[in-house]
Amino acid sequence: MDGAFRRYRLMSFVTGTTLLILCVTLVLHSVDLALWKDMKWFVQIVGIGHGVVLYPLYMIMCFQMVLKFRLNVGYLAIMFLAGFVPGLAFYLEHRMRLKLYPTGFATR
């Protein structure tokens, strides 16, 4: 497996997971406001981590992979959108793996 795809895959999982965490806490916020007061610091840390650190790194990895594999710019736009739509990063990573490595890949 290529290093660019490995880095993209890692950042896709990490960014997608933090986005799902933020969405779950948003649902919990609308259900129980008392719980929100206890979780506010956690949401702020995860939100800042996602928006300031992880998403920009994810964008860099997406751009690097699009250049390395000479993909269409449309893929880059969808990859950038995956940092905003919960669950899309996991689906897109799966589709990119099938597109770039149709016969499978070795883990080493």
C-alpha cells in the first residue's frame, strides 16, 4: 500500500471519528441540557482538535493523495466535504480503496 494512501486512510478515520463524536454530543445536547454542562469542556476540546488540527491535516493528506494518484478534482471536493458530513469519510475511504486497489493490497 502506498504511503500517501496510508496517511489519507489514517486521517480519514481520525477526522471521521472526531466528527461523529461531535455529532453524538450535539444530539445529547438537544436531549439533555444538564448533561451538556458536564460535557462542555470535552466538546470544546474535541471541536477545536477537529477544526484546527485534524481537518487541516486531513485536507493536506487528501491533496497529496489526489496529486499522487492523479485523481479528478471532483474527488478532492468530495474528500473535503467528508470532513463536514458525519460518516462520509468512512464511506469515501472505502470507495477510494476499491478504486485505487481493486485487487486488494498487502498491509506491509
